[in-house]
Amino acid sequence: MNGIWLEFERPIVELEKKIEELRGLKGVDDEIQRLKAQAEKLKKTIYSNLTRWQRVQLARHPRRPYPLDIIELITDDFLELHGDRRFADDHAIVSGIAGINQHRIAIIAHQKGRDTKEKIRRNFGMPHPEGYRKAMRIMRMAAKFKMPVVTMVDTPGAFPGVGAEERGQAEAIASNLFECATLPTPILVIILGEGGSGGALAIALGDRILMMENAVYSVITPEGCASILWRDASKNKDAAEALKMTAQDMQTMHIIDATIPEPVGGAHMDYETTAKNIRSAVIKNLDELVGIPIPELIQSRIQKFRNMGVYKT
């Protein structure tokens, strides 16, 4: 497992270590096959009974594929476009144009970093206002050239620093929500990992919202919620349960439209299968959305979000 595992994965890791120790020895083929079967059974048992906090851990897994990993695997080409034409180029948001199947699309995504240098450059996937303004610039361009927009969400939230607030963080997010509501082109949203608060929602207002099986989507992180409600960040597991932030929860509450399956063990276990599942979902939904007249599409999009949180009796 490449030296990185979560606490609840330890029983699987121990079995895999035993299997590795037996490799190369004579007369142990039957034992290896028995242990392999046991490991597969254990994986299915563990990953089919995950708690909400365990799904949060998978959504944050350091080896989980990030948008640029997925873009490389599912698109025929990708030309990155930079800058908001006002202040700067925010590296926490990547954007550009690409081809997928017969569609020419605009892609906008959060991007975290893997090593320390890249994490700092990407600001841990937390955009500044210029990141959201860059996203909207690309969305307007997509609408102008009649290209569907595909967004990929993976952020703990918008950056809350003083500089970001001085440059209009809340206004930038609000403007994106306002303009996305009536943007005259199809918008497909994929929650890849963490979907945190307004930082996620700023590029997540769309016609179809899909969510990876082990992704999470909520108004606040479990740690932040626990700190506010109980004055104790260690109650993150309780907060995760209360927030009901998993893909399964979101689909039950009609916040999202569908869940994209992940390989057993999570997306980080098999990038190729993960990308294949995402590509199929993107093509299927784009094929459907591009056939809907724009006025009907916009009206349906507005109604979709108006219905959220409204209870009919």
C-alpha cells in the first residue's frame, strides 16, 4: 500500500505483509492464495461498512487522485488558461479547455499539492478571490463559445486570510453563485474529494452534481464543527456523523444527482479504474445536457437549487 495507510486499514496491511513475506518461498502457494482470498474478503467487509469519519479520511488521503491527475487520464488534450485579468493567477484553481469524446469543454478545478513545496504553491487547495474570478472568466468564455463547463471540486474551503478578505472573498463567491445560476451553457459538477463550504459551492452550482463514492460535501469541516459546537476539535468523529456529509447522505437528501463508484479501498488504489468511471459519467451526462434547450436548462438549474431545503407536505 505504498507505505501510507489509515488506522482502519491496518488489518489489511498486516495480511499483505504476510503475503509479501511468503513470496519466493517454496511449498507455500496454497497458503498465499488463502491469505489473498482472506485479504479480499476483509477489504470488502471494511470498505462496505465505513463510518462517515472514515470516508472523510479517504477523501483526504494523500495518495487520492487530484483533478490534474484525472484530467490527464480522461481528456484527449488540456490547455491550461491562467489569471483573472484583475489581480493574479491563483494556483489553487486550475482551468482550461479540453476535449473528451466528441465534446469540447471548459474545465475548472481545485488543486491541492502533494509535497510541501507544491502544497504551499497551491495554498492547500484553498482559493483566493482571484481564483474564483478566474473560474468565472473561464465560465463566461465557455458560454460565449458554446462549450459545456465541467468543474472538479476538492477543497477544505476558501482561504480565510486577511488578504483574501480585503480583496473580496465573500463577494467573489457570491458573484460566482449569482452568475452560475443563469450561465447559458451546461454545467457538470464532480465532487472528487473534499467539498468544503462556500469554497466548494463557488464552482459547484450546476445542472448535474456527481460525487465520488468516498468524497464528502459539507458546510464546514468536522474539526471546525466540533470546535464550534463542543469547543473540542477531537470530537471530529461525532461532528462527521452529525453533518451527514457523505455521498450516500447527499444523494438521500437530493443534494447530488448520482454517485460515481470507486475501486475497493478508494480512488487512490486504482487511478485507471477511477478515471474510467469518471470519464463514463462525464460523457453520459454531457450527452444528455447538450441536448436540452438553454432556457429550459437554466430554469431547471434554478429550480433544482430552490428545492434544496424546502419541505413539501
